[in-house]
Amino acid sequence: MSLTLSSKASPFPFAAVAAATHTQKAVLNYDEDAKGIELELDGSRITSEDEIVQALATDGGLSGDSTKSSVYFALAKALQTLASVPEIISGLDTLDDHLAYRTFLVGHDITAADWMVWGAIKGNVKIIGLLKNNVHVHLLRWFSHIDSLEAAQLAVSSRAEARANKARTNKTAAGFALGLQGAKEGQVVTRFPPEPSGYLHIGHAKAAMLNNYFAKMYKGKLILRFDDTNPSKERAEFEDSMIGDLELLDIRPDQVTHTSDYFDKMYELALQMIKTGKAYADDTEQMQMRHERMEGIASKHRDDSVEENLKHFDDMKSGTETGVKWCLRAKISVDNPNKALRDPVIYRCNLVAHHRTGDKWKIYPTYDFACPIVDSIEGVTHALRTNEYRDRNPQYFWMIEALGIRSVQIWDFSRLNFIYTLLSKRKLHWFVDNNLVRGWDDPRFPTIRGIRRRGLTVEALSQFMLLQGPSQAIVSLEWDSIWAMNKKAIDPVAPRFWAVEHDNKVPVTINGGPSAPEVKTLPRHKKNPEVGDKKTVFTSTVLVEQEDAASFEDQEEITLMDWGNAIVCSKETDSAGKITALTMDLHLDGDFRKTKKKITWLAQPTAEHQMVDVTLLDYDYLITKKKLEEEDELEKFVTPVTEFRTEALADANVSTLKKGDIIQFERKGYYIFDGKSDETSRLEFIHIPDGRAASLASKAGAGGAAPTDPNAAAAIAGGTPVTTKMYDVEKVYGVQPIQPGATTKMYEVKNVYED
């Protein structure tokens, strides 16, 4: 079934939503354009809340005594419309008297009547206020109990989430409406211009996705331009990797170009600038030039003749011994308050062979000179770039005006920064060079390949980037939001499997279990049959987790998921108190809704039914400081151990997975299949954070996992051992006890720092 409604419906149909979540017989579909509430059932549509609740209850086994239930259905409907306080109190008195010696309204279990009356009260602010007077104590007890149930909480949270999603969508749309001034459908051209000197990271993803978004939005064109003006750093292999990275983001540019395609044209324009007195050659030593620019001091060559400048520029072009000492500077200003306009360098020498043009050129344009020229030539209408370039925007426009070329509009946005995350290519190289990661696609890396290998989907990444798009605020973002979005994308389609930690498995004998192994076909995802089926083996001996076994009480009734209830009969322990074996009586007549513990399990392997050896991998942040400053020494802030491995057994169904498949090991979390280990031949699964604090907290110093970075100790100079699950921070108040000196009117309390 499908239950469609709007989060802004008034009164909100809490009862229908709670009944749907409790019975799990209908999928919630929040549509803000919906005029009312509608349940689609076998081709028919039910639009009355009480009829919807009754239909869900009947299908879900919650109908109860129909005669008695009808009375409370009528009372619930009345409570939704009553306006006068005396009438409301009369209805509450009736309910309070009825519940004096009862847990539920009808019978001994929750029924549709309970959900109807709870929903009516939940949606009436006036009734909630009257209940707080504590006059109707029995009714308040009943309401508090129903309100605490998972179905009730899900009903409330689903509405809040739908409202929040609507607000975020509206905010995003409004923000983008302010961008791309003068954009016309079919005429917009954007460009993404990375330097091919490394791998794309999550910061590049924002720029790439925004450029792609606007190009598609206006039915225009996206250009991927490799800014290859520094042959010392650039290689063709990085170009290939970047194209692959963009494909991982579902971005396929309409055109691929290179800045080097226009070297001849840019050389001509540089000569033009010299001849018109807008550029000059300079051999001032780098540190001296930097000092002069900071202090607003003119270069000794600023007023050299055109002939002298042309001669020096020709020496630069030839790469002579004298020429390599010179550079070409734009003649803009000596002392402009905006230091980006203080005669910036626009050409410099480099004798390293270029990966595309070879030894043809010995001089190369700077990004600030090349970018506006190529943007203009290639027909770019809107240059999207991060606002760290904002001070250089006047320089961009000066170049266009000085050269007399077509103008381009700039649309800037904030750079994307995450806490505990490095985006510097130099610093990322350091981790690779010191063998602290296994390459540029390591799951600990913020590269596109790394985060995709960690399990971040394109859907979540795209949604997150577009939500951040119009923002101008430069902040370091938490990782929780993007991983929470990712969970929403993967949860509806991730197949469910089970795993038991190898070193913590406990054998269980099931009295009443099958005499011989039985195999049943079950859905891989209980709420989405399209995910497919799996084979589950049932035997009279199974394996459970040590943590679960230790929590069982004698004669406690628990639920074996996908099987039924069982009663714990006996435990066997070793000298350390660790559970070594359990015995249970199968109790299939038991009600799973009444058990507190629903556990996963695995049939003990037999010759015919084997399990699969797997490794569960989890990772920590690479650094222990939220944001590294320029003066910080990287080596002092490296997390000592960042990879954690757990050996486990999984059901045989995981052997059918392909590398990159995302699954859920129930009660353990979401994982992405990373393939078979070359060293151990075990299947490896990487844990995917779900946005909750526990999944994103530092694991530094956590017990139970052996270090797997053999070179970490040698590479980390002066590292401090971490003994807690949190990062080391300085004490806010120092090491001395706090001694308040002020007198207050509060009661005197014992100093919290005293023994």
C-alpha cells in the first residue's frame, strides 16, 4: 500500500501515519501538493483517516473488537473538532475513567482504537495543554506510553523530516535563482578548469557539480578545460584520472580542451600588452619582488622602454641563460589597496618539457593571465569559481579590458572545507609518500575515488553540493549531514545480510529446531522486494554474537530475526565469565512485538552449507586537528592508527556481490563491498558512516583492533598516544581546580574537582 499526504495537513493525520509505520503495511509518500490523505489499496483509494486506520489495522492484525473500537473511533473524531474546554474535558474524563484499570483501550494489546485516539490528542494543542494539568492521570499514563512507542516517534519524525526537506529545497531553489545573472536558455557556457597535477577531491566536486548543474539547467554547454600551464607538476595520466573521476560523479562534459591549445594566441596577446605599455619584463629576485609588492614599491624595470621589454621577453621565449631570470608583469598598479592588482606576474620561464607541447615553449602564462583569455575565446558566459578568488576578480576584468576581448561574467561561491580533512595536494602527497595510505583512492582520502570507495553515492554528493551551492560563508563543515543524506539514498535499496565476528561467536543449541538443515528463500530487503531474494539456512545449532549472548537473562524470551522467538534455557561460561555456549527452546508461538531483543544469527557451517570469511574495515580521520593552519607541522597532527580490521563470518549470500555493491549487515551498519583481498583471499567490506555521531567519532585509542599501519610510528614524529575515543584537546581552564571567587544566591555545592 501507499499512503500519500502532505506534511502541512491540518489537522495532521497522526493516527494514519502511526498505523502505517506500526503495521509496516504502507509506504509513506509525502507530497506537499496533496490536498488530503489517500491510501492506495488494491487499485482503490481511501481518503478518510478512520477508514484508512481500520484498513491498515485489519491487514496488520490490529483491528480488535469492532463494536468497542467504533466507539473510540467516534470519540477520536469528536476530539478533533471540539472547541469548548468543557466539552473536551468531558471527553477526557470518559477516557480517564475507562483507563483507570486498563493498559489499552480495547483488549490486552494495542489496537486501531489506541492509534485513533492518540492521533486525535497528538494533533490538538489544546488537549495536550489540558493533559499537562495532571488531572487525568490514567489518560496521561496511557498517552505517554503510546507516544513513546517507535511507531509514534516515527510518525512525528517523518513529518518533521518532510518539512525540513521542503524547507531545504525551497532555500536551494531561491538561492540559485539569484545566480547566473543574465543567463539565457540555450546560451549558457560554463567551464571546469582543474590543473592536471593530481586527483580530484571533494572540494573539486562542488565546482564540477555546480558548473554541470547550471549548464544542464539552462540547456547550455559544459567545458572541461585542463589548465596545463605548469609542466613541472602536470602529467597526462592525471587528465585520464580526472575524466574518470568526473564519470564517477555522473558528469560528462560536452567538450574537453586544454589551456595549452591557446599558447600561440596568448603569446601574441602578451606581445600586444608590451607594445601598448601594459606589461613589462622584470628580473627582480622573487623575495625582493614580494617585498616591493607588499610595501607598494615600484620595480626598477617598471618604466623600461618597449624595445627593452620585447628583447627580454624574446630571451625568455628562447630560454637563454639570461632569459630564465626574467618574468613578464602586467602594468596595473604599484600601490593599489587590493594587492592582487599590484603588477602581477603573467609569464614566467620553465625549461621542463610540457606533456603536450614538448620543448616548443620555454615560457608559460600564469593562471590569472590565461584564464580570462581562454574563457573569452571559448565562449564561456559565466565563470564559476570559489570566492577565495574574489580579490582577483578585478584583475580578471582588467585583463579582459586591457586586451579588448569579449567579457565574461563571474559567479562565485564558497570553497568547501570539512573538519579533520586535508585538501592540499602537497599534504595528501605526504601521506602517500609515507605509506600511511594505500594510494589516491584510499577510503581515508577526500579524493573523489576515495569517498566513492568509502560508499558515498553520487545522489547524496550531488544533493549536498547543490544545497551548499549559493552559500558565500567560508566554514569548515561537519561530515554528518552528507553521510546522513547518503544513508537516505542507500537504505531503501541496500540488501540485508548477517555477519558474526569470528573471535566473538557463541554456539547455540536450538531445542525444537530442524533435525536437518533447511533452506528458505527470503527477501533481501523486507520493505523492497525488487532488491531480490536470498537463501537462509535454518539448523538446530546457530552462532550469535558474544555481546548478545552476554546480555541474555535466564528464561528470557528473545527473537531470532527471520525465524521466530526462543527462550534462553542455559548458559556456559569460562573462567573469565565469557559465554562459551547457549541452549534455547524454540518458541514460534511467541509474539516478536513483546520481546526487547531482536538478534541476528548464522547457522553453524556444515559440509553442504558453508559461511564466508569476511573482513570488516573501519577508518578514522587522518589528522587529529579540525583545521590545520599554515604554520602547523603536519607530522604532529597525524592520527596514530587509522585503519581497523575485524574478521567475521557472513552468510553465503554475500559471495554473489560485485565490487562496489552497497549492503547492510543488519545491526552492524552499512558497508560497501571492496572485493577480495589479494593477501588473505577474504572478502572485504568497508563501513559506510550513517551520519550519527557514533559513526563519525574518532576511533583513536579504541581497543580491540590491532594497528595496521606498519610505517605509522616511523612517519609520525612526536605523536602523542591517544587514550580516549575523543581527540586530545587542551583543558579549557588549565590544570588547576576552579576556585570561584564570586558570591552568589545559589546553594553552596561541593567543588566538582575535589576528591
